[in-house]
Amino acid sequence: MKITRTLATCKTPDGAQLTLHEHDGHHFLKVAGLQLMSTTASASEEQMAELSCAHLPAKPRILIGGLGFGFTLRRVLALTHPDAIVDVAELLPEVVAWNREFLHEVNGKLLDDPRVRIHIGDVYELIDRCGNDRYHAILLDVDNGPDPFVQKGNERLYAPKGITRIKNALEPEGRVIFWSAHPDPSFVRSLSGFFKHVEAISAKAYPKAKRFTHTLFVADRD
């Protein structure tokens, strides 16, 4: 029987224990013992990247909120111009360090791609201070979506003030995509008050999954 190894642990800003595990070549991230993500389920993250890159200019500026295991980053880099700028905001420095140390052969080596700029800190603050350096696409895989799981402060991204800041950080015709573990009709209504086109797209955790278990909220700026 193959054992599950605990590779690393740290505390979230709210004091919960975050742990990285490996079993049979796969990696898992847990918060307070509950699974947050795994390397076995990345289809929805990759779909989010594909939707964000569908109508980008030749040399885009892209912001990814939440590094995770790097599957969104990997797909974005595969689909964008060699001169693109891809900012990645990750709240926990440990997650970045774990990608380099334990997940180098998964996606960790992509952190050294010349297009990538890693920012340790809250993506909300990065959005708030972007000024005229606006983005053509913003991808927010932060926490569990509109219903925060890791940190309560993440809910401000989904509130009207946060949505306004996100819209202001987008170039005209820019697109924001929010990843969520659950559907949320009320969040669709909130987005519709700020963006010209809003869509909730069901997504699978695994390519061959029979059910759609995740939701991607896509909003386009006019």
C-alpha cells in the first residue's frame, strides 16, 4: 500500500493549517484537513485559461490571482505571445516556495518563465494599485469563489466595491473570469450590474468527469 506523505505545513492568515501532501505521485493541498486542490483535478483551471485567452491582443497583460499548483499559469503561457506579461499574485509565500521545491516537475519551473512576474501578497491590493497599467485579462482562482474557504478577507473581491476595482483594472473589451466551487446566481446578478456581458459556465474537475462540479463566471468590459 502506498502511503500519503505530508511534505510541508504552514498557517493561513486566519490561523488555519495549510498542508501539502503527496500520494502515488499526485499532490494535494488541504486547509484544516479539508482538500482545497489536487494535481488530479485541473480541467476547470485550464478551461478558465482558455476562455481568458480567446480574444487577447498580440502582447497582452494578464493577471492571475492565486497560483495554486500552477495549472492556470501553464495553460496561459501555452496560449500567449512570447512578449506577454503575466502577473501572478499569491497571498502565501509558502505556496510559491512549495511549487519550486516540491512541484518543480508539475508546473513549478514555469515560475522562472521570463513572461512571469510573481507578486507575494493580496491580489486585491495589486488590482487596486495597477493605475494605467491595466490588464487585458484577469483570472481569479482565489479561495473557493464567492464563498471564501481559506480567508474571510477574500470575500471583498466579490463585493460591489471589489467588482468596481476589477472593472477599472481591465482594458476596454477586457475580460475577468472568477473560478468557483459552486454556482451562484446572485453573483451573476451582481456582475451584470457592472459588465456588458456576463455568463456562468459549468466546468468539470476532470476531463472525463460525468458531472459539472465547478463554475466559471465570465464578465466582459465594454
